[in-house]
Amino acid sequence: MKFRHHIVLTVGLAAILVCFSVGNQALAQVYAPLPPPPVPGYYQPPSMAPCGPSMYYGPFYISGGAKVRDLQTFRVETHSTQIITIIDPGSPAFGQQNANGPVLYPPNPTGASGTAPDSSGIWAYDDGYIEPTGGGTATDILYPSGQSPGLGLASGGANVGSFQIFDFRVQANDQGAGAMSNTSALSWSKLLTGLAPSSTNGLNALSTLGAEPAPGDPYYTEVASTGFGVTTDAGIATDFQNRVWGPYFEFGFQASGLFDWFTALSVFQTSQTFASTSQTAVGFARRGYQDTYAFYSSDPASWTILNFNSTGGTAGQTYKIYPNDTSGHPIPHRVFFAAIDPDQPATPAQGTVSGKLDLTTWESKTGGRTWVPLWGMGRFGISLGGLFAYSSQTLTSNAIFVATAANDALPIPVAVGDVLITGASQTDGSGWNWGLFTSSDIEIGWRRFFGKAVLEYDWYFYGNTVDTDVLSAKINLSGVGATFLAGVRF
């Protein structure tokens, strides 16, 4: 409906402008007084129809003043996102400790007494495990930096190590829900809880290198990560009615007695603040890591077994992962992440999200104006043209969540009033915009000087959006405006 309204308004005003332009000579003859004596030094082009005295001082003019406008849309709102503050990053019991990137592992097993992951090569995750020797074999498998024979079940039935994934829908991250033979990568992940994962249940039966810790026991040298996380609500929005002032400059050329062309430049600045407070639940967060391996299988069957173990694959088929992609490329790849620990209870809290939007816009417009003389006073005009705007915007946001109840069940006990999460972010953006304008103008002239008042409607084709991690701002520069200016002809 808004678009249809804009179209009807624009077409109607364009029709008025055309009618004025076509009939300007006739209107001038009817309404204009007889021309005054020529002004020394000024030649009036024959194309100009008779008009008031203020028009006899030159075909050009320059003017300046101020423009006030009501922005049609100026909105700041929250959007749903997860904010996590990690207090202690912790460290894994095996593999790369901090940075994301490629790592060649598991390490070579050192013998039956080497039960720790970095010596046995048995790497347990929250959602599965990998061991370089297993399935009843005690053969050490080497992992060169070049091509590798892989780890898992060979087509001849030999178990060259083993691996298990608890849920292929999560862990088979490359076409995991399709055919096994189409899957090219598998991944495992673990939160840094400092405890042995439940995946160790199956290791005692397969491992020849010693028993792994029982689920829930300390997991070797792993250091637990601690932190807090919350998911913010979406849709808490505030609409601002913004009336802004700014300088305005216009330069024009009188093409005929009742028609001129002009171009103008204006600039304005504005800012708004936003704040929202709500009651929510803050979860306990951990740092974690995800390891991804190259995978190969000859099995055309679909992934249908939730707890897939390579030792239990179909006879005659191959299921292997690789410490590289069989071409010497550096796989596997470790990526660290942060997530809320689902095994820990949440803490009631009060959350406050605040922000500020600063906006600076440079606006240029070019158009035509047709006039009707006003007896002895000046003239009345209708304008139509195009708009071009460049906007620079900065959105800053701050979030703070404070405990409203104690929680002694967490690895870090929480007291009332404890600050659980704080966060701040800033986004700087810019955007270009196009549009149309139409206006009605009234001008009062005295010799070469004049004053003018303009009532204008600006319609921009689209709006600008800028986002931080918790806030989103939307600005539409369309709206009604008024301009007051004075100028001189030359």
C-alpha cells in the first residue's frame, strides 16, 4: 500500500509539473505585469516570458538556509543471539591447545602402558572416540605427514584402529544424512569439562593399551573451562520520531520565465539511545573444540545407525578416517568454540541491553521547478526531481547480566548481585540511497534578493540497516521536510 501511495503521489505531481511547463508561456502572458525597463548590464533572453522584477537580475541564483525533516523510520531493536563470556579457557588433554588450524594426530601409540591420550593415541570426545589400535589388534599404526593407509575397517575385514560416532546427524558434517560413500569428512567435539566423556564406555572392550577413566572422573590433564552464556530475546523494538535540522544550499538556473533547473546539497546529524531490561536465565558456558577428519567409505548405504562403530561395519566394505586427506593435505583440523553446558543448571538474572546510534547523512538533489507569478509579491512553484544520499552510521551496544538468585550447584558458586556477563560491541557502516522528491515552493523577491519557503516530501527506494551482536538499527530517510532559505540572483 505504501508503494502504491508513493507511485500515485509521484505521478500526480509529475502531471502537474508537465502542465505548468507546457503552459508557462500562456500563464506568463495572462498573469505577469508588463516588463519593467531593462536593468543596465542584464540581458533577458528572448525565451524568457515576462515576469516580476526580481527575475531581471540574472539567470543564475544561489541560496542557503536550513532544512528540517521528519524521518519516516528510525528503529532500534534487539535480535536473538547468544552472548558468552569465558572466564577460564581451560585446555584439552590432547592435541592442539588454543589456535584453530591443522594438526596431524593421533600420535603414535607407545605401548600397553601408555594410557594417556597423548601417548596411547586413544582420543575420547563427548560424541565418540578414535583409537589407533583396536578391534583386538595390537599393531601400532604409523601416521606419516604424507599419504596414509587410514584408520578404521578395511575391505578385507582388518581393523586398522577404530572410531565411533554417537550421532551421525551431528558429527558426519559432510552429507552425513546421505550415503556413506558420498561423505568426505567426519567430526568429533568435546566441551572442556575436565571430566571423562560418556564415550569412554566402549573403550575398555576395544583398547589393548589400558583402561580409560570412567565417565565423570577427571580426564587426564584436561583443564576445565568456565564461563557464562545467555540467549537474548528478539523483537524488543523502539521506534523514534526524529525531527532533524541541517544546513541547506541550492544553486539554480532560470531556463525560462516560469521554469528553472536547480541542484542542492544538505547534511544532517542525529543520534538516539536505546535501553531494554528483562528477566532471564543465564547458563554455565564452556570452551570446546571440534576435530574434523577426512573420511572414505565404499558403502553405498545411508547413515542409519546412530552409534556407528567402524568395527561393526558391513563385511567387504571400507570405513576409514585419515590424519590427512590421502594427498598430503593437512587434515584433521581443530576449531575452538564456546557453548552453554547443558549439564549445568541455569542462574536467574536481570539483563540490560543498551545502545546508541549515530547517523550522519549527506543528501544531494537535482530537479526542475515550474512557477506561477504572484501579483506584486513573488511566485508559487511546484518541484520534482531525484535524490541521492550517503549515510555514515555507528551503532554501539552494551549488555550486562546480573544474578538475581544464588546458585551453589555450579563449578563457580554464584551469589546475588554477581555480574555474570558483560559485553560491548561497535559497528561502523555506510550506505548509498536513491529516491525521488516533490515539493511546493513560495518565493518573495526584492530586486536581486529573494526568500523562499519549501514544503517537501522525500521518498527513498530502500532503507539502511546496521547491526551489532545484540542490536539492529533500521533507518528510512523518507519523510516530510520543510526548507527555509534566502538567496541572490546574478
